Amino acid sequence: MNSIEIFAGAGGLALGLNNAGFKHKAIVELNKNACRTLRANSIFNFGASLFENDVANFNYFSIPSSIDLISGGPPCQPFSLGGKAKGYSDSRDMFPEAVRAIRDKKPKAFVFENVKGLLRKSFSEYFEYIIFQLQYPSIIKNENESWETHRNRLKKYHSKNLHTELEYNVVYHLVNAADYGVPQKRERVFIIGFRADVDANWSFPKPTHSEESLIWNKWISKEYWSYHDLPCPKCDEKTHKKIERIKQKYGIFEPKFKRWLTVRDAISDMPNPTENIPHNYKNHIFKDGAKIYPGHTGSYIDEPSKALKAGGHGVPGGENMVRYEDSSVRYFTVRESARIQTFPDDYEFAGSWGEIMRQLGNAVPAQLAQVIGQSVFHALSPNNS
């Protein structure tokens, strides 16, 4: 199936969708270092299909083939809890361009990803506006028309069911990447739509992993510590209460889900970068300067990582540190961060350390993208029953 990826960044979403069966006819990305990263990974066979420019300048009609899927992660800074949260007042709000992509190319489906902050109460009206635009991309905002007026016009159109043009059935879902086998607690909103004439028997993929299973595996069966050849430590009072609740809930039967994966699961087979041990891992180099301060305490090694972030000016914060049992911390290496974002070890990144960490902090975990992509691919398949 053919796809177009916009706002591609380092390619996490594109990689996962590629692994799910979608073949990109065009990739659109503005950042020059992210484009260098994309070109460095031959799995996509980029060449002329990589458009290094502002998405506003991309001509979708230049792609002659029909498109099954349009995907991307519109810049999240306007809605990020860690940003200035200007929303629709922020010039980086690119959702209008996402809507134009749907309107121009009329794909069978689309997948867009954004930060949890998009669901904040202060953005509720604008989020409703985003959904209405994706449902009815043919109803274009008039010149000099405010977004509020346009939203009200769309809302009226929706409530009276007046549409006759080809439109989209749209749903959104807040997910935690850890629930899908990613060693990272990363909450993101996915907005997914299917063209109205597509008979898609689709629902959002159900979680496969859980925190309860990790607690069971660590403190009840204690298999986690055996797996890593470690003695079982003592748990704190807060954890003890969780253990008792889980015992009461499940009795002698362990939870049905797989356990959350942890930082240790993700990186324990690689040598510690602080030690001078020869290895063949690319970008696995120690970076000094990590320290704990309020709000930046690192990611505990025996828990999923906190959500990796791009940080201000490309400098990652406490989420991008591993915190050991003795409370010492160090920055994740680029390769460790890539593992936490579920990129394969042969995936290459271009740019300075800070620039690469920015790319990784903004990326969609490839594993999560693949899970969602496989469900959409199946829904679009002719033999889907």
C-alpha cells in the first residue's frame, strides 16, 4: 500500500509504518539534520522521494499514484506541556497543512500523532476544530475567516448531516507507549481517520503490556530479577501497597498481559559507556554533565523510561538520564535513547549530540507505530473480514 509521510522527523513513525507494509511515495521534512538521518537509512529507498522543505510548499498532485495512507506528527510545541502552549496562536501549528494533505490527496486513511497536551481543557475548542476539519476537509476556511467562525460552520454542517462530498470517519485515542512493548512511559494522542467509502472494520489496537504485570514479575514471581541475574531488592511501602492490591485482584493467577519493559531490558546487553570496553555499537558514547535537580531526576533503570524529550535548544533534560539503584545518574547515549524509542541498532542518526537527541525526543517509537500501522493495514486490506 502506498503512503505519504509529512513532518517525518527522524523517521520513527515512517519506519514503523514501513515495517507494517506501507511503502512511502514521498517523505516531507524541513529540518536538514533530520533529512540527513532519513537519507542515511537506506531501508526507505528515499532518493527523490524525500522533499526537504516546508510542507506548505509541497505539491501533493506531484505524486501521480493513488495514496492509501497519509501519516505524520504535526509539530507538537504549540500544545506541549513543556512548551509555551500557544496552540492555534503558534505559527508552528501545522494541523492546517495536515488537513490540506487529506483534502488534496484523498487517501483511504490517515494517522496523525501529537502530544497529550492537545487534550487539555484550554485547547478543547481548537481540538474540536481539528477533528471537524479532518472529518470534512472539503469545507475550506475562507480568506480572513477566523478559526472560530470556521469551526462553527463545520459544527453546523456536522450536526445537520449536510455533507455529500467524500469525507472521513475520525477517532482519536490517548495511548501510553509502554502498554505496547516500548520501554518508555510516553503518552501521545493518535488521530486516525478512514475515508467514508472505505468499509474498514477497525478499532484501536488493544494494549499488550501492563504495569501490573511488571509489578507481578518483579515482586510476586520475582522472575524479573532472575532474568537479569540480580538479587531481589526490598521494595518501598508504596510498592508494597501496590503488590497487595494486585494479589487481591488476581489471586494465584498472574495478569494476562506481558509486563512493561524497563530501561534495563532495553540497554543491559550493551557495555556501560563510562567503562572503556571495546564495542561495535554506533553512537554509544558517554556524555558528561548529567545531574539531578528539581523536576529532573532521571529514569529509574528498573522502570520504563520517562518520555524522552527534545529539551530546550536541543539539550535534553532529566528524562534523558538513566538513574541507577544508588541514585547516580548519567545521560543516555544516542544508541540507548534509540533503543528506548525502539529504533533498530543499525539505524543511523545525523547531526550533533544535541541535535540527534532532539530528533529522538520528538520521534514516535517505531514499535508503537508498527502496531498501529499493522491494524490500519489490515483494515484496508481487500481480504479483511
